[in-house]
Amino acid sequence: MTIQEYKESLTKDNFPPVLSVQLQALWYDAKGDWQKAHDLIDRLNDSTSAHIHAYLHRVEGDLWNARYWYNRAKQPEFKGTLEEEWNYLLKLYIK
């Protein structure tokens, strides 16, 4: 799947079945369902999930928690806008 195809899927009611759980979380976030996005990755321990978890806590406005998750992901705290970070995460994790 390309980034463009991913973004086009946001106009639909359901995410494409080929998405990883991490990309599903970003999809739900883009659709305005932060809680569903967070629930998908809340108990996952891999670095990709931790990275997306950090972003979601930035969205929530909980910067302390976001920093905790950036640290767990071994990623620097993102300094751009939320939209820039969302796009950055897509570029990193869409293969």
C-alpha cells in the first residue's frame, strides 16, 4: 500500500484489511477516534507501537506521557505539528 492509497482509504468507513495494527491506530486517529486508536496499541510493547503511542499522547495533550513513550520507542520527541508527525509516521511505517 502506498501513502496515497492509505490517505484515500480515510474516505471509507473501514480501513483496508492489509494494515498493521499500528497503521490501524493512525487511521482511527485520522478519522477522529483517538480512543480506538489508543486502545489498539495501549498494551503493545514493540518500538513501532511505542512511537505511535507517543504521538497519540501528543494529540491528547499529555506531553509528559508522550515523552515517556518516545523514550520507550528510542525516538526523539517530535518538534513539528501533529499533522507533520502523522505524515512522518506514515513515511516511516508504510512499507
